Amino acid sequence: MNPGSLCRRSGLPCLMAVVLFAAASDGNEPPAAFGVESARALIAELGPRKAAEQVSSETTMLEAVASGVASARHNWLDVGVQLVGGADAYAYLKDRLVQAFSVALQHDATAVLERGASGLPVGAVCGYDPFFGAETPPTRGEFERAVAARERLVAGVKRGDVSAARDSCLAALRQLRTAGAAKYAP
């Protein structure tokens, strides 16, 4: 049977199949997703500082790392700690990672506080404004509720080995509350 006659009978679905086949067969496959194993390999190969440089210059990598850290999965948190330690010269990367750890705090406060011993700037993570960059600024009440929820999560961490990180985090949250009271309208 002639492929052309098959396409004349089936119309648009056949055309789409031909286009997809052509796209797949031209040898240009999309890059593999940048996952936690890729991030670990990059850090092992280049070291944290060079890996941070590469991640900060590749939007796809940066967003994969940020979303991985924000998920609070332990393996991503470990990658994030290594990269944030090497990100001193890359302000945007460091800010995105601090923001991602701030989101992760809401999912697993204990895991985030544990990383304080590994060099995570817990004060910056906990003091990160949850509404920073929001298109519509929240009311003071919305801000207060968001900070109060974080305070409850952090105060609920009772493990002695993270008590210093917990206390640092709670202090940063108090400072955030004070700054937000002046910033957000009632």
C-alpha cells in the first residue's frame, strides 16, 4: 500500500504522525532531564563552585534544582546545600536556592533545619519573605498567617541536634514579622 494513499484517507492524524516521525528521526533528541543524579554528578565532576556557575548559567538546570529543593526531598536538599555553598559569586542562584529552601521548610522543617549544620544559611532561609516578588502584595493579615504557619512548623521540631538551627530560624521569623508589619498594609 502506498503511504500517500493512507494519508489521504486518514487526513490530519496521519499528517501529525508523519511530522512526529520526521522530528524524532532527524537525530536531534531533546536533552535528558536534569535530575538529582545529574546534579550530583556535576558537583562531583566540577566541584560545588564550578557546578554552581554552570547551574546559574543554564535556566533548565537552575529551575530543576530549585524545584527539586523546594520539594524537600532529602537528596535534593543535599544537592542544594552543596550548590548554595558554592554560589557566593552567583547572587541569583543563591537567592533562588534560599527561596527554594524556604518553600521546602513548609514541607519538612526538620530536614531543612538539619542542613544548617552543613552550611545552609538557616537565618536567610527562614527570613525569606514568602510574598517576595508577588504580583499582588498580600494584606498584613495574609502575611501574618503565612509567617505564623512557618513558626508553628519550626517550633514543632523538637530534636535536640537541630535546636540551634531551630532557634536561629525562629529569630529570623520574628525579624521577618517585624519587617512585614511595616511593609504590608492592614
